[in-house]
Amino acid sequence: TRRSSDLMHKIMQSLNLSGDLSAKGIAAQIEELARREIISAEHVKAVKADKIAKFFASELGQRLVKAQEFYRELPFSRLIDARRFFNVDEKIFIQGIIDLLFKDAAGRWILLDYKTDRDSPDIADRYKIQIELYAAAVEALLNITVAEKYLYLLNGGRLVKM
């Protein structure tokens, strides 16, 4: 649901990446977010800290923790040539918020979008154009090259390389 998506995005943007990112540590950070009224206290029990911890324990999560720089909830808007993504010959205005963009220790830029959808075989196909649009936007706006793109399915704890 939209509410659970908003909650998970709020948590992922608020976690202290240099703090304890074990399931226990994340649960404590979530309690602290509620205490500081960043999330409501009634939502604390709804969050599966173990699923979030699974991400940070992954190879990609470890690359994030060691990142040279990162952006969370990075808003953008731009006019693009629609032909690159759709079969139309016109300009379209796009805007969005990139959940996470980080530069790993090797200097590669990684784009990650969190999803709360149920996992399905077509999940990558459903978000392919969105992720390509996001990558093109940050490449143009920040003058960088996005080396890797991923979805992270928060409910299932699965990383999908795009």
C-alpha cells in the first residue's frame, strides 16, 4: 500500500548508515525515529527490521555503508526527448525522487530504488523504463555515469539488478 511504501522510504532515508545496521540495531534506530516523531509510534511494529538488515548485510548494502558519497531522496525534474524511451517524437516533462544514489569505494555510481511491491517474475520489466529515466536524469543533472541500477524489494528482501 501507499502508506507502507511511504513509511519504508521514510525509514530508509533516515537510518544512520554509520550506526548499528544489524536487525537489532535497525529496530533500535526505528524506535528512535518514533521517539523523535519522524515516524509514528504505531508504525514501529509494522517494520520488519530483519528485512532491512538483510539489505545492509548484502554485498550491495556493504558497498553503500562504505560509499564515498551518497544522496537519499534526490528530487529531479527535466524535459527529455521521449523518443529515447517511447515511440513518440516529442519532448516530455518528467519528475521523480531517486531513493538512493551512491558512489562506491571504487568510484562507481549506483542507483537503487526501493519497492514495497510483492515480488513477481515481471518486476524488472514493470520498472525498467522508470529506472532508465531516473538514471538518464541523474547522469544529465550531475554529469556522472550510472554504472549499476537495482531495485530492492523491501518486503521480500530481494535485490533485482536492472
